[in-house]
Amino acid sequence: MTSPKTARRLNRILGMLPWVIANPGATVDEVCERFGYSRGQLLADLDLVFVCGLPGYGPGDLMVAYVDEDEVVVEMADYFAAPLRLTPPEALSLLASGMALVSSGQAPPALERAVDKLTAIVLPDGGDALSVDLSEPAFVGELRRAAADGTVVRIVYTALAGAQTTTRDIEPWAVFSTMGNWYVSAHCRLAAAERLFRIDRIRSVTPTEERFTPPANPPPPIVAYTPSDSDVQAVIALGPRARWVVDYYPVEILSEDPVRDEVTVRFSTSDASVAARLLLRLGDNARLVAGEEVGEKLSELRRRIRARYAR
């Protein structure tokens, strides 16, 4: 499961590497301007590339990526300098993956064209020899039709935070899947604002006879947290094994401590228990620096766990 933030970072790295290899001597400013980097982001991505390479993962298998004075250097990564050549099993696997995404109804036109082209190459005499059709969970089809028709639907929804169940009238905009879950983005009339609903938390869907006009430019269908003034905030120090939090969650980086090998972030959430559960999961790899409400929730969770195992 890949978060949108991680996917964007990976796409940027995969775009940056071939260009730097093809343009030896490129400066930090040139790379930053071309790919929308800040200097810190570029250095972080080069550090990540430095520990990546081909199986074997010995010194001769890993890429070299660093900044020499003001020059961005990428070496031992020639496989990024030329178009990828796939073996027949790799091509078939890639085709099946592309067809799976097309069958979900979420593939962009560019991917659909790529699948058609790859099918013509891999299966020139039998386009129907390979069929991929993914089953959809309950309510996906109904919500997708409502979004296409502009029909208001009434849902019964149980929120992840607090497990509160409410009945809402929503104007669905898009149905999509990411990070292993299905979602519907919509205008929620109960909240009078844009909301994102996880479809496996929807208990029922009832179409109404009311129609709505979708916005001309709806927000992109991604899972993202929108901070508000009422958020609970916590300052968390992340050790090396917890740095994935920076890529997975919309946190604000406050500082980095190379001596302790920690990065300190501000974590915002509408429910203090979300941050408390994350800290419990991270264990000794993270510590709460500030956030009284989160600290209280964390202590409560620990007490409940100890009580359960004491029985």
C-alpha cells in the first residue's frame, strides 16, 4: 500500500534520475527548478537513492548519488539512462497489473492507451487471451453511478474516529481506490463541506430523487487530511525506524538532529487517539515531545492494554 505522498516522491525521483544522468554537470539550482525541489528535499532524495540498487546490494550494486560542491552527481545507475527492456514474464506481469487498474475504472486515459499498446505487442494474435476483472466491494457501483448521474444519495456512515454513526446526504464526486481501501469524495450536506468517506465504513446507500450539479473543478481524488483550527497537535521526535511517518502522514517537519538521528515533526489530527495509537505502534522508535491531550490518550491506551493482559 502506497500513500499519495510516497507515490509523488517516487515519481519525482524516477523523473529526476534519468535527466541528471543525461545532463552531467547539472547544478543543484537547475535540478530544483526543473523538478520543483527544495534543496533539502533534493538532498533527502539523493540520500535515499544512495542505498538503492540491484539485487545483491553490495557496494558494486548500489547507486551513487550526492552533491559535489554545487553539482548533482548520479553514478552506477546506467539502467535509468536507457528505456527499460522487459523479459516476456515481466511484460505479461506489467500488462496484467495495468489491466487490473483499467478494470477498476480508475485508469487515466494515458494508462488505457499504454495497456492497448502493450497488449498489441505481448498478445498480437490474442487480445482476449488475458482477462483481468477485479471484484468491487459493496456500494462502489451504486456510488459510481450516482456520481456519474449527479444523484444525491443518503448514507449511514460510521466514522473511524470515535465510531460515531450518522446519516448524511452527500453529493458524490468521485469513487476511487488507494492504499488498499475504497473511498468516495463528496460534498456532505451534514457538514456543509467537502468530505472523504471510506466505503467499507458505509452501512447503507439509498439513492434519492434529488439531483445536484457537480463542481466544474472538483478536488483531485486523493486521501489527504485537511487541518483545521480545532485540531489536536502533538510534537513527535522520530527515530530512524519511524521516519516513514514523514512520507505517510501530512506532518510538518520542525527540526532534524543528526546527533540523535531524529527528525521532529508536528502531527495534527482531529482526534487525539489517532496520534496516541501511532505512538503506541512506534514504541521506542518515537517519543512525544509535546501534546498534553495526546499524552493523556497514550497513557490511557497503555493502561487498557496492561489491564487486558493482566486478566
